[in-house]
Amino acid sequence: MSFICIDADTHKSVKVLSDRLNRTIKQFFLSQYSTAERAAVQRVIMDMNASYQAFVHELFPNAELIIDRFHIIQLMGRTMDTIRTQCLKQLDKHSREYKVLKSLWRLFHKANPDAQKSRYLFDLNEHSTEQNAIDIGADTFPAFKTAYETYIDLHDALMGRHADELKNIITNYQPNGTPLDTAMHTLRKNLNGVINAAKSSYSNGPIEGINRKIKELKRACYGFSNQANMFTRVYQLIA
């Protein structure tokens, strides 16, 4: 319901606006900062909100846009889960493949699943390595295997700061008629910001932490009598 901006280096709050409409954000920066001050901004770190990107270079003409790494991985993870759910509908509920895809879904989000040590997986009701369980689920459906492998490759390239490899994964992807096509198209539209994410150490982690504090404040207070009181308390919290 609001727009939050912080300094990426000091993590100090710049402004919390009462709404996140484009005109409100533009009016604030245009009225509070000169052209020279806005031109001095070097980087803007954000999610893939297209409406914000539409005016970010208008406000900060020299800024480098960086897409937050968490939101890139979140997009790919949700896409993989969507395909996984579609695959579940085609399986016998008593099969090993169904048990893996249904109950052991967290394994598919692990960056480095254990391929050496076997342990008892209760949901599968047998001893297995994590990698073997993943193979049981992924090998059943080629579309899901593609989504899983793309997710892992993209995660490793992004977190390993391999910008050229990340670019190749995105630009060389071939559509296969699954929700993965939409996710990769989104990354391709935001290619420069995604590549910059692999090169930069900046992220939206600090601002997500502030968001959590604000949410906890709202829950603890059970609401405010008016919006002004709420923002007064928010500024006290994040100052």
C-alpha cells in the first residue's frame, strides 16, 4: 500500500510515501531533488515492476538498473512449482514419482542437493540420496526436467556472479509451450537489470527487512486511528 525508498549504502530511510502510484513517486523526487542531484544517482535496485521501470530513467537519467536477485530466483521457483503441480495431476497418488513431486518439493529448490549420502526419506518411505529423489521426479516429465535444470543453471550463474553464462541461459532458451516460456520472456525483457544483478553486490535485502518490521508493527498494533499516526510510528521504527 506504500512506497519505500532507502539508501543502498547506509540503509537509511529516504522516504515512505502513503501510496505507490507513479504520479506520487515522480512528484516526490521531482519536487524534493534537483536535476543535478537526481543525475548523481548511480544505481537503482528494484524488482521487475514494469510501472516503476517506465519512469526510473526519467527521474535518474544516469542510474544503472539492477533487478534484485531474490525476485529473479522467486520468479523461476514459482514457475517450476507451477509446472510441478501440473505434472502431479497426471500421476497415480500412490506412485513414487507422485510422493517425490508432492511431498519432497523443497529438494527441487536446493542449490546443492546431496548426491552422496543416503538417508531415509519419510515421504518416499525408502532410503535415498537427495539427488536420486530429484531424478525420480524430474525424469518422469521432460517439461518439468527442463524447468528444474533451467532453474538450477540460472541460480548458479546468478549467485556465482557469472554474468556471461547467465546471459547465455536467458538468450538461448527455446520455448517449449510451458509456463517457463513466460518467465524466461520476463527475464529477457529485463535482461540488462538481470545481468547487472550478477555483477553487483547490491540487493533489496535491507528494504525487505524494513518491510517485515512494518508488517510486524501493523499486526502488533491492530491498526491505527488514522494514517498520519501510522506513518509517524513507521518513521520512528525505521529511523
